[in-house]
Amino acid sequence: MPKASVKKIIECKKIQLIDLVLDIEKYPEFVPFCVGAKVHEKKKKDNLLLIIADLTIGKGPFKDTYKSDVKYNIEKDFIHVTNLDGPLNHLENTWHFKEKNNITEVSFDVDFELKNEFLNIIMTKSFQFALEKISEAFQKRAENLFGKR
């Protein structure tokens, strides 16, 4: 299964970065290869924000949509995502946020398996690069929205 991890230091408050990550419907504006996003459900339960959302990923005629279960633990500043439906056998990604002096360290870990074995082999070889591009997109978006002017 393709696995990758990225850690970034971003000049913004932790809550700003968390809000950016949870604003899933804006992903097509800045996340590479994300061509669509739809939130089906968003509710708060105890210490959790629960979101069910679709992301459509692709390029040109090649695109696919997967449904995710997103859980944000408000007390622990932790986001956990798993797949519910779509081209994935397995998806688990986690976001961890730590802030010091208005600078946030974010760690993003992804572990997934596509249903298509051939595509899995291809993704295994290129996924760390793709994840770096995605994390750079989040960093650039945060700097544009919240950076010093």
C-alpha cells in the first residue's frame, strides 16, 4: 500500500490551518488534481466535528470520486480521515497540528490502497512526490490567506 508522510512549518495560527484543512469544498481551488468536492454532512458530537465528504481527483478524462469520513478531535487538534466508498480499498490519513509563537507545525500522514492493483504499483512509486505537492499547496494557501502582509 502506498504510504507517505510530510511535515511542514507554516506561519499562521493552528486554528487557521485547521479551518483551512476542514474547508473541504474549497480544495478544488488549490489542491493539485482535486477537481471537485462536496460536503454531505457536517455535525458536532461531543468533542468531535464529523464530516462526510466527496473528493473528485483526476486529470482530463481520468477522474474518480471517493467518499470520506472526516473526524476532527477539537481537544487534541487532530484530524483523522478514512474512506467510505469509491476507488479505494483503504484510506487512512491523519493531520497533527502544534503551534508555537503563531507558527504551526503540521504533520500529514497518508496510507491508502487503490482497488486497481496496477494503479497501486504506479502510485507507490510516485506518491511521496504527489504528497509533497499537495502539502506545498496547503502551505501556499495558508501563507496567502494568513501570512504577514
